[in-house]
Amino acid sequence: MTETDLRTHAEEIHEQFSDRLDLTVDEVHERLDTLVNEYKVPTSEARRSVVNTYLDEAGMDRDELGGSGGNERKPVADVDKPEEWIDITAKVVELWEPRSDAVAQVGLLGDETGTIKFTKWSKSDLPTLEEGEVYDLRNVVTDEYQGRFSMKLNRTTTIEHLDEEIEVGDDAVEVAGALVDIQSGSGLIKRCPEEDCTRVLQNGRCSEHGEVEGEFDLRIKGVIDDGEDVHEVIFDREATEELTGITLENAQEMAMDALDTSVVADAMHERILGRYYRVVGPTLGRYVLANEVEQQGAPADPEAVLIKARSI
């Protein structure tokens, strides 16, 4: 996105709202520039966010712009991809102690469909959220880490306290069956070290921050067959270490000795493939996130189980 293109977007947005708001093209351009160049938001999403903000400031309905510019309002359970700008009505279920001065608040939001983590940046200068209260949140951006989706509140976000109650739903499910496959991207991986990013690196590059010196982590992306359906399950570092008996330190030593990280995934295959497990955790997208793991029964033949499943 060139500076000229960004300026063109600013001029078009200014024209849409110049008769309703006391705006300059420079002010619109600054908002777009912050989103695109500071927050690394895709240009289309940045434009949508800025338009949505001005709609609220002008007291206009989205239909007045022909339905353009507004975010989609989503329930928690429908958040299934990162870098999407949405609106949401949710209850603050729990607040945690921030680990960084850059974070003003961090915790858990919930609605009738489930819960999701949120982060509110210190520099956003937003109102304080109170535990147990319900809010209408507009212009929040989604993120993803280890298959877990979250929401970021930034200075374009608007917050409205609502005098209502929400009964937060439990989105945990239980899956029990044979672990019949371990997918690519399992084993010893590297994540982006940038604050609050932690995306998995591909060939040493983060999709957002480019080439970085990654930090090692462990995970398993597995497939469990319950006899009727197959379920994709993500095991984080803690669950992976418990499941395989291979710690992060062990994995790094194995990879250094072999000069190849794939030996870690191979070792995991040998230790857990074909065994029966019971997994409990929330579903995010197509994945079940393994919060609780219990081994059950003797090893099975994973190929035979898959063949049986596909014949049903």
C-alpha cells in the first residue's frame, strides 16, 4: 500500500462524512496510517474500521452508506479466523493481572456461545472494563495463537456499558478415541518472539513481523477417531510434554544431535500414535483444544481405525 493509495482512501472517507462531521483529510489519513503501518491491519479492514468509527460518531445507520463499512456482529463461537474486525456483545467473565506495561487489561469475555480471551492495550486509552459487567464492543480485531482465538481492543474500539445480564455458555466438549494421525506442524516448532504475537514461523518468517529469531515451543496437531467421526485436536506444550514424556529441553537436544527438528515429531509418532485418549476442551474453528487429557486402553492400529472410519 503506497502513501498515495492511503491518501486516496482518506479522501474518499472524508467525502462520505464531511457533511456530518468536522473532519479533515489529514485526520482521516492519520487514523488509516496508524492501523495500516502501526498495527499492520490489512487496508480493507483498516478502511472498514475507520468508516465504522465515523458512523458511530455521526450517529448514522450503516444503511445510510449503502451497508458499506460496518463490521459483522458475531457471537464468540463464530470467531474462527485472525485479523478480522468485528463487533460483539459480551460479559467480562474474568480479569487477569497483565504481564506487560503495554497491556492495560487482559481477561476472558463470554456470551451464550462460549468464552474468548481479550487484551486491551494501554495506549488505547479506553474505559476500564469491570468483571461481571456486560459491554457492547465495536471495532475489535481477532487474533489466533495455538488454535485459540482472542480479541484485541485498540484505540479505534468503542465500548458501551449495557445494563443487562448474559448467561455465559460452556463451550467445552469431550472427545474419546484413538489418536490416528499427527499432522504436519507438530513437534518442535518456533514462534515469533514479538510481544503478544507468538505466531508459528514458516521458514524463519512471521506472517506479520517478517524474519525474526524465533522461540522454541512444542505442540501436537492430532486426529482422534471416536468410531463415528474424526476430530482435529491441538495439544499445547504442557499437554504435549505430558502426553509424550518429551520436554521442550529434551526436544531441543534431540534436534541438535540430529541437526534436524523432524526427529522430534518422529519420536512422538512412536510414543502416542494408535493409543486411546479422552480429551476435554473448547472448540475453536475446526479444532478441539486439549485442556484435559487422559490415556485409555491399549494401543490400536491407526491405519486400521482410519480405514474403518472411512468405510462407515
